[in-house]
Amino acid sequence: MSASPSSSSGRTWIYPRIIKGKLYQYRSAVSYFFLALLFAAPFLKLNGEQLILLNVLERKFVFFGIIFWPQDFYLFVLGLLTFIVFIVLFTVVFGRVFCGWACPQTIFLEMVFRKIENWIEGDYLKQKKLDESPLTWDKLYKKTLKHFIFFFISFFIANIFLAYIIGTAALITIITEPVSLHLSGFISISIFTILFYLVFSRMRELVCTVACPYGRLQGVLLDNKSIIVAYDYVRGEPRGKRVKDEENKVGDCIDCKLCVHVCPTGIDIRNGTQMECVNCTACIDACDMVMEKINRPLRLIGFKSEDEIKNSQPFKLSNRIYGYSAVLLVLMTVLTYLMLSRSDVKTTVLRASGTLYQLRDKEKTVTNLYNAELINKTSGDLKFEIVPDDQLAKIQYIQKEDQLSYGGQAKLTFFVIMPQQNIKKYKTEISFKLMSGGKVIDRFSTTFIAPPNE
């Protein structure tokens, strides 16, 4: 890595060297998988719905074909909490590996924008030389071409990002119809395009080292048992050059600084655990290449814990890991139960306020008046019917609907009629089932009040 201060802000600009070792190849494969999933997800359908949709404007969220409406907000909160605990547990065990291998910021920067930059401007040395050189037609051409491609890719990413927010169909409508008809959509795409362009062309590693709160959280979560990308100082120190055919009196580290040259955040991994390290493993590939050339064991830099380096202790599960695992297991169990017991229709039934019961002397029956609200949480329209579990109970509608539109709701007002001779106590629980297409899609209950039959 070479670095030079920016003329405008005094910022040290990082020019990381790229070494395509085994871990880099593995990381590339993982990155391309996530990129394919990211770009394909808005266009894939499951149960008639977009694979992933986070429509905040319409308060509609879809995950793998399952729709969540505002009434399911508790599931969203519980799912988010479960994910946070998982990230905490993962960080306690493996450090910041997520940042280097799965974070969209790192994937786009290292596997897309950085490669385009190397293709146009050359390797890290040529890039630094080009930036420090006076403005020429060649420099103007390369910089213009690079930033044009950066901006075009940012525009493409902005459209994909918006597809997750408003849906693919709405995005295609915005793209195909005149701008004047969708001014807000055009402004949103423009803002996201500029934002992504600035992130990947200017901010870069500052997003990881300054803006991202996860990196700062890492310092609280890591301990001596966490497996992170670390330099084995016991084996590597003292540093020094090796002289052929002479007895080795120094450590394995020859102080070539190649691990520094490849770091995308500009740190020296040999200085110990640092917040800026995203565990991208570039330094591991670089060091392994050097160790192979000098016939020394690999992984002078590797996935190791402090206890493993200092005391040669193998990895063991700590009490913290057991604690976080127990919390995660409880949250996942509760979330799974709530998901499996979640009904397709949210039904709320309340006895009409200000009413008790009515006696119908001619029919020798008792009636209670109820208001019901039904909300459709499925991916299509529903035709429904409310059926009492008690065969002696009957329903008489005042306001009736039997159709629930997609994402819509229906309000009903009805009497429940019971034979007076069957009333044994003042307050009785009565239950109903909601039928659609011959199947029970929800069950609900309420109380029925009446004077006991004596």
C-alpha cells in the first residue's frame, strides 16, 4: 500500500496493493454470490411476492414470500433483535469477519470499484504516480472514464436499492414513464446515485473506520478468546532480514511491510487488534506468499486468538459465548413459534361499546352486538365467512362484507344470537372460526353476556 495526503483535506489517500491469494479467491467467490443475490432478489418472486421488500412508505415488508404488515411489527422487532444478538455472538467468536466478507460496502468497493480503478489506472504504484502527476490529456481521459463508470454503476445500484423500497413494479413504472409523472421517484434515484458515488469514489474506507458503528462496537465485544485476523508476534518477533546460509537470530517476520501495502484501511496488523481492521484477510495472503518464499510455515498472520498466540491455548467456548448462545436460542424459539402460529388474517372482535344484551321474548333468545375488523395479510384477495363453533349460536349481520382485498381490511357489525335456555352463567366465552375456500384461516373468541336461565 502506498499513501499520499489529499491536497484538499489533508486526508491520507490509500492505494492498496492487490494480491490474489487463496483467501482472496474464496472471498471473490463469496462476494460474487452476494452480488448476484443482491441484484436478483428484487426480481425474484415467491408466493406471488417480491423475494425481499422493505416498503416503509406503505408499511409493507416481505421476506422470502412472507408478508409483514404494521400489525406484525412485533415480529419485525423480535426478528431484528434476534439478528443483532446473532451479530454480537458472531463478533465475539470471529471478530469483524462480516465486514470483510459480507458487508455490501466492502464487496462493492473491493470487488467492483477497486477492480475498475486498477483496470483503468493500473496497479497501486501507477495510481499514486498518476494522482501526483500534473494534469495531462492521458490523466484527464483516465479520470473521466473512471468516474463516468463509477457514476453509472452508482446509478444502477441506486435503482436496485430503490427496488427494495418501493418494489420492482413501481421502479419499472418510474423508469418507463415520463419523469414529470414521477418527479419524487426521479429525485430519490438521483440522491441515492450521488450518495453511492461519493461513498465509493471518495469516502471509501472512511465508511468503515469513521461512519460505521459496528467497528466501534467490536472493541467492546472482543476478548482474548475471540478468533480474529492477528499477527503471531511470538513467532514473528524480533523482525529482521534473513541472510542466506547464516543462522537465523530473528523472528519469522522479515519486515517486508507487504501486509501493510495490501491493507484497504491502511493499518499495520503487526501493531495488534485495531478498530480499523475489517478482517478482509488480504494481509494473510500477502504474508503467506512471503513465508512460502523463505520456506517458513504459513499463517504468521492468520485467524487466531490472543490466548492462542500468547499461551498456545486452543480455542474454547467462553461463558460469554454460552450466554449469548442461550439468549439467541430463546429468541429464535420464540420467533419461530410466533411465525408458525401467525394467521393469514388479523381478526379483532369487540362487543359494541355502550351495549349489554337484548332479550327477544318471542324467539326466547338473547343477542349481543359486536364490531369486527379483519385485515388481510396474504398475497391475494380472500373470500371469507365467519362460523360460530357453537352450533346453537347464529349470526345476524347489520353491516356485512365477505371479501378481503389484497392488503385491505373489512369492518363488520353483527348480532350473535343464543337460545336463552342454554345460558348457564352471566358471562360466557364464545369462539369462531374464519373460513375461506373450505379452510380455517383464523380463530378468535370473545365474551357473550346474558342473564342465566333459571
